Amino acid sequence: MISRRNFLSVSAATFGAALTLPPFRLNADESKPYQILAAKPGTAPLAGANAPPVKVWAYQGQVPGPVIRARRGEKIRVRLNNGLAQPTTIHWHGIRIDNAMDGVPGLTQDAVQPGKTFDYSFTVPDAGTYWYHPHHLSWEQVARGLYGLLIVEEETPPMVDRELPFVADDWRLNKAGQIDDASFGNLGDWSHGGRMGNWLTVNGLTDPEIPVRGGERIRLRMVNTANARVLAFDFAPLTAQVIALDGQPVSPWTLGAGGLRLAPGQRADIILDIPAEPGAILPIQEVSTRNPIKAATFKVAAGQPLRAISPNDPIVLAPNRLLAAPTLDSAQLIELLMEGGAMGGLRQGSIDGAMVSIEELVQKKLVWAFNGAVGMQKKPLATIPRGRTAVINMVNRTAFPHAMHLHGHHFRVVERNGKTVHGAPWRDTELANPDERVRIAFVADNPGKWLFHCHTLEHTAAGMVTWVEVV
Ligand code: C2O
Ligand code: CU
């Protein structure tokens, strides 16, 4: 252990470099031009240097798309240029955003037609790690590579030497090493666990080698952008401390065996302390299946370490100020029964009040239901007066886990399977496992129409989507 003071003085020399910001930094100045995000077909070296480039859809020709950065409280201005052959939008996942900028076609805006543009302009109230992706045909558009990180900086960023993105995705590639087009829309995937991939990338690369220095302290900004797969990362033997989840600070804890699970859409901020072992090779493994695979590899530089002993004191992020604590005793209770899917025994479902048989639903590829209703309904799941606490009681009667994502708000789990949960982290996406009952609470302080859906994107498309209105 070195003293805080030593750490500060050692860091000073390298800190200038550490604070160098990527070129996409925005600023509050309204007169600044919009940052362009052009969505269009391209190629990316996903499968490695020896494999042919993979045909993707990308923002600004890169997968992941450019990192968008702002400081807390600043305005982000992005112009979407739709160079795709189908409509699209951008959703800013996890941002407690102005409803008109939330990017949900049919609810908050019209889908942006091919060749057209849309200007997004919004303030970011919370520091943290967020991401952006289309919300139209997202089961295809996200799977083809349309996503990127959105980073909101703290006013006083924590003392780290460097910040690294860790954008994880699993792709389904065919024998030719290209995106398996033929499997898009496959009802088997839609009614089971979603379209799982067979190829893991981090930052759009296969097992990238990331050069690091001994003794270096790194903040990893992780997101799982996979359509369907719950990923798990094991950093051992590195010491990894979790400092934020879904953008919101947590009391830091050190990851143990089994690593960190990230459901689709979830993020984590991790502090890694690189040992002072010149030349060491440190793989990060993906361990969600029985066959761990290398996700990325840190290679410690030869020669003089940055410092001899890692600073292993925890980093505590200041909480985002605007999150009001839910008041449970006067909460509005909203029931959400999750049904359907393979082995779910769904017989029928309703669409805007009209009953539809399962045969007909299968034709429409709508095989999941919330409270008996399949897919987007004209009426909201609930109307919540602004400022009131809402509790959603999610009951998963399906055979699959569902990563439930609420737009425009962060919530916390207050009860799981009948047991009260205290001090759960703020999240915008939470996994409800088969047979689980999970109660989440949030203060409905953001007016507008907010989607609530499973982030297994095939499940969204096949019925697991609803919305609440805050008035
Ligand atoms: Cu990340 Cu409604 O989505
Ligand atoms: Cu789901």
C-alpha cells in the first residue's frame, strides 16, 4: 500500500496525458455545430487481422461508433444522418433525457427515413457510462454494429491514469465470416433466448491486445451491447473494483470469483490495478458459458513500471445529485406479469383490447406478453403523476431471463422473491430470471412517454414492450 500522497505525486507526471480527451468532446456552447453520426453500411475488422473484413452497419464508419463525451450538465448535440436503406432513430440508453429526444419511433418521434436527418439535442443530468443505439428494428440494426459509448464526465473525475472503453458484443457470423443474414427474424430465436452470437468482440476487435504499464490504474467503461447474451467477465488475477453500474455510482466492491455479469444494455465502471510485472500477459475472460474465452488481453509494457506498487485504495464516485429516493409507502403499484415464449404455454394475447389466438400471434411473430397484451399497445401500462414513486412488480412466468429496461429513469430493486432488498444500486436495466418476482421502484420525475421493455432485442420485437406515461 502506498500513501495517497505518494500516489498523487507519482501520478502527476503522467496525468496530463491521462486527461487528454478524445476529439469528440462537446461543449455547452449552443453555437457549436452538431456532431454528425452518419449511419451507413461499411466494413469492420471484427474477426481479426487474418479474416476478411465484415460487412456491418456503422456510425461514422466505425464499430463501435464514436465515443460521445460531455460533462455533467452540458448539452449534447448530434445530427443523425440516415444512410441506411431502412428508417432508424437513436436512443440514448440510460440518460434521464428530455422525452422528445428519447428516440423511440411511434412514441417520441417519427422514425427517420433513409436519406433524412434528425437533430438530437439534450442535457445530460448524470455523470456516468451510457450508450446509444437505434430504437427502430433494433434487433437487426444493433446486431449489425450500430451502437457506441456515451460518456458523461464528473466535474472532478477520479484519479486514474487512463480510461479505456470495453464495449462487448457477440456477433453471429456464418461460415464465410460475415454476419449471418439468414438468421435475422428467426422465430426460434425470438421465442427462446434471442439471437445469440458465436463471435465475441471487445471494442469491435477479437481479443484485442491492450498495452498497459505496470502499476497503472485504469478505469474501464464496460457495456454489453449484445442483442441477447448475458455476458460475464472474469478479471482474475487482476484486482477489479466496481465503482458504478448503469452509470450510477455504487459503494465500491472488489469482484470475486465468477467475475461480473452484464445483461444486454447494462454497463459497469471498473477500476483495474495493473501489477508492476513488466511483460506480464493478463487475459480478461468471458465466463458466461462452460468454455471461457479470452475477451481481451492486457500486455504489461517491458521496462520501468509506472509505479512500483499499485494504488489499491478504493475510488468512491460522488453520487449524481438529482436522483430522488423512492417513497414506498405511498407508491403506485404497477403489476407486470411476463408470459409466453417457448415452453411458456401462451394460448392467446390481446392487442389494443382485441383477443388474438396463438396461431395468429405466431404469424405476426408476437409470442411474448405483458399482462396478457402482446407488443406495443395504444394505452400505457400505467399513468403516473409526476413526482410520485412507482413500484413495478415484475413476475417472470417464462422460461427465460429478461433484462428489463426503463427509459428516462433509474430505479432500484426493492424486493426480490418476496424479500425486501435494501440499498440496491440505481439501475436502468435489471435482469428478472425465470420464476423470479422482482419489484423495482423509481420516482416518476421525468414527464413523458417512457418505454419499458426487455433488452433482449428479439423479445422486444416479439412482444415484450410496454410504456408508462408520466404526467
Ligand atoms: Cu437500450 Cu429501449 O433501449
Ligand atoms: Cu426478454
